[in-house]
Amino acid sequence: MQDFNTGYILRRFTFIIALIFSLTFMVSAGPTYAPTEGKNPLKVYFTFPGGEECDSVKWNFGDGNTSKAITTDHTYYSLGMYYPTCWCELPGANTSYTYDYVYVIPWSSSIRDSITGGRPKQTVVNRTSVGLDFTSLKKQAQGLAAIGEMRYAADAYADLKSLGTLDSETLSSYGDVLTGLGRLTEAEVIYNEALAEKDSAPILKKLADVLFSLGKTKEAIDVMNRTLVLAPDDAGAYASYASFLQKAGKTPEALDAFNQSFKLLDAQPEIWSEYADLLSSLGRYNEAADAYDHAIKLGMFGSDIWNNYSRVLQKLGRKEEAQRAKEQAMNTYAPIALSRYSSSDSIPTCGIGSLC
């Protein structure tokens, strides 16, 4: 029983840390392209998440052609390596991205791999707040955050705050950036300032998440109670509340919060899986099995849930079903299918160095 409870808490902690890192790194991946290599002629798709917040975007494809589109495609007709670049212009700031290469070859598969793929090899940000008015600096901060340059966005928001009073929405955005950087103590202060301007359920939820991550579980629960007063029909708020209550050791209250969340919205596969973990840790294996089964039917996948489901079925003596669940867990380790950008003849039939 203990291993399930420990696993549950560790997964919750890991999820929170992963969320912070995903905000910092996944969002800041910058403009990307795919595929990075392929047979001539090669069509490559370029996209810049968050680029709509830039005053201007420019792609240089490395073959003399350019584009000012946020999302575009370009076809390379000559063999060789090409080195794309991209720029984003904002008030008082510009960001440039350089890449490893696009490799256009006479066959469908390369003999070498790109170091960085279609993600930036190098990113350079030049930013200043000198001479910018409040509106321009706000646009700079929002733009830098949108393209994932969180460290520079935080500096821009700090400069903006020194110029005048920020409204609740802008403070909330500032808090999001600080959270994405893992600067949680500062984020707590900013979210509280935003709430002083305007009581808001979404901001209360963000504050509760930060407090929980800081280990201030009681305060997080108190904030979630305030959230539920403002948003009694928010299924996600009840799910978060359940997790906080579980962390605080208030298991009956956590179960009630999970059930209230499901009454408001059944289609929450990840939350059903967490609920099943909790039931399993309490030895309520029949209910846990039903919850795992429901989570899977709703679309939850991965080896963890199948392994946990298998263990519960074993506890119930349902050995054949447990074995099938274990096999499903093993199947999740099957090789990933070919990229949607790769061709069906991606393995060359010709010798290396020949021009097929």
C-alpha cells in the first residue's frame, strides 16, 4: 500500500517541476522547422510560435530567399547544406535565431544527424527599455514572453512596473513569467498584488499552485477555498483542490473534491488516474480498478497507468486481466512511428556516396 502512496506524491511533485521546466524550456524553443533533411527537391515547413506578437518576423532560408510570414514553407531545389536564420523585432528589442542546417540530399535518408534539428542552435536577444513609453515597454514584455524569452520578459516587466501601476491582468502575466522561470517567491508577491487590484479565480488558482510548490500547503488550500467561492463550477479548481488536500493528509476531503470535480466534468483522464492512485493507496482496489479503467477509456495512456492498473488487478486476483494490462504497459515502449515529415522510402537502397 505504501508504494502507491509514495508513488502518487512523487508523481505530483514531478508533474509540478516538469510544468515549471516546460514553461521555461518548451515554450522558449523558438521558431522551428521540419524536416531538417531529405531528398531533393525538399519542402521544409517553418513556424514561429508566438511570432504574432512580434512587430515583424523575417526568415532567411539560407539560399537567397526570405519570408516575412510567421508560418510558411520553402522548397529547396539544389543539393547542399543551408543555414536558416530568423528574426523577431519588438519595441526596444530584437531576437535572432541561427540553426544547424537543412540538408538537401539525393536520397531520402542522411548519413549524419543534425546536432540541433530544426530548433535554434543559438539565440541572441538585444533589449533595452531606454526611451520607451509605458505602452511600448508593455508590448515588449508581452512579446518576449510570447516567444518564450522569459528571462528578458521578466526584466521588461520589472522595468514596466517601475514606470507606473500595473493592472491585474498585466501583473498576472508578470507572475506567469516568474513562475516559468522558477522564481516562485517573487511570483507569489506579484500574484498577491494582482489580487489586490482584482479578485479573480484564475489568478487565485495560479497563486495556489505557487504556494503548493513552495510547500505552503495550508495557505494553498485556503486560497483554493477562495477560488471555489468565486468559481463553484470549475472542475479543474476542484481537481487542484483535491491534490492539495491529499498532500496535506486530508484524504476524505480529497476524495470528496475529486468526486465533485468529476460531477462537473467527467472527461478528465489524468485526474481519474490520480484518483485511482489515491484509491489504490487506501486499499480500495475495486474502486481503483474501475477508476483506472475509466481513465484509459477516456484516453489516458502510458506505461505508468497500465502498470498501476495491472498491480491493482493482481491484488484483486484478476490475473488474466492483469497480464493483459502488463502487456499493454510493455507495448508503450514500441518504437515511435516515422515522422509525419518523413517519406515512405526513407531508408536508401543505394550505397553511401552514390547519387541514386
